[in-house]
Amino acid sequence: MRDHQNGALERGERLLEGLGRGEVEVVGRLVEQQHVVRAAQQELEGELLSSH
């Protein structure tokens, strides 16, 4: 019985670790997108300021 419980615990831990990695990837993509948007905004602001 004990081995069965340990196996279930290990599988649950691996599942949670996998979910955590997925969350990190999603957050990483969001941060990357924010950087791209910010860079585009700064470029646009620079173009607008230089045209006046």
C-alpha cells in the first residue's frame, strides 16, 4: 500500500511541476509581448516627435 501511495504522490508532484512550467512559459510570453509593445510605442512616439 505504501508504494502505491508514494507512486501517486510522485505522479502528482510531476503533474504540478509540469503545470508550473506552463505558467512560467505563459508569463514569459506576456512579458515578451509587453516589451515588444513598449518598444513599438517608443518608436512611434519618437517618429511623432521628430516630425513636428
